[in-house]
Amino acid sequence: MIRPARRLTREEAALWAAVAGTVKPLGKPGRRALVKAEAPVVTPPEPTLPVKRVRGRVPPALPLPPTPSSPPARILEQHGLDGSWERRLRKGALEPDFTLDLHGATLDAAHGRLGHGLTLALAQGARVMLLITGRSRPDAEPADRANRRGAIRAKFLDWLTNGPHASRIAAVRPAHPHHGGAGAVYIVLRRAPPKGNP
């Protein structure tokens, strides 16, 4: 499809005139050629992909392909365990294989210790880890949460969900009162996959 030619804008015409005034003709010596400073007609380039008309209308643009997004974060508290696990955890009938106390640590120290502790627990084949976080504290100003009591309790689920061991965590459940109650949780770990399997 050929589009009609368009005229240059004033700025384009002025620029063309300035360039045309600097051109020296290649004619015979002594003979002067006239250089018109008139704006040339510019023909726009052909589109690379022709647009097909359907009954005189241009079809709507195709939607862009979806951008790949990361999978949604796992919500560890909602993972299911079989009934016997749930009963034993609720009754406090399971003794933890590994205990990690983060209570009283700074946020940075607690984050590092949690990652290291999970690595050790998994290396030892632990199935139930007791994580002592301290009790949560209601706070009117969440922006200051990192410097107040209860900060570890408020952050540990994010650390577990986004950490390198998230795929090895089967569930997170509240601890029984004799294991710390509201100041602790059980982290139920999955068995290591057989060698050769991811």
C-alpha cells in the first residue's frame, strides 16, 4: 500500500535549506547551477507487516504475550499433613529432632541463624524442628517493626517461604505449650529425595 507523500515541517524545511546552501555543484567550471531551497517531498517507508482489512475495518491489535512471572510464594501454614501428624503436633506428642532459639537476636542475626539452622537440621535428617521466635507483639506502627519486640515472629514465615530450603518444608504449625506455645513453632521437614532425583 502506497501512502500519500507528506510535506516537511518548518523546522525540517529550514534544516533542508541550510544543508542545500552548503552544496557545491559538480557542473563545468564557471557555470553555476541553481540550488533550490525548496523542501523535497518525503514519502514515508512502507510498513514491514501489511495490515489486512476485514470488511473495511482494521482488526484489533493482538494482545501481548504474557510475561513470565515467578510462581506465587508458598504459604507454609496452609500445607496439609496427614491426620496422625496433625494430632501428634497438636497434643505435643512429638519431640523435636532439632531446636533453634532465635529469641532475643537482631533481625539480621536471626535471619542468618535460621538459614544455617535449617541447613544443619536437614543434614542431620531431622523431621521436626522447633523454632523459638518469641511472642508476637501488636504494634501500631509497622514501619518500626524491625526495632521492636516481636519482629522475628513477624518475619520468620517470609524468610522460610523465600529461603533456599522452602521446598524441603512440609508445614509450619504452632508449638504445644510445653514446647513454647505462642513463642515457638514446629517446622515439619520433608525427607530428602532419593539420590538422582531433584
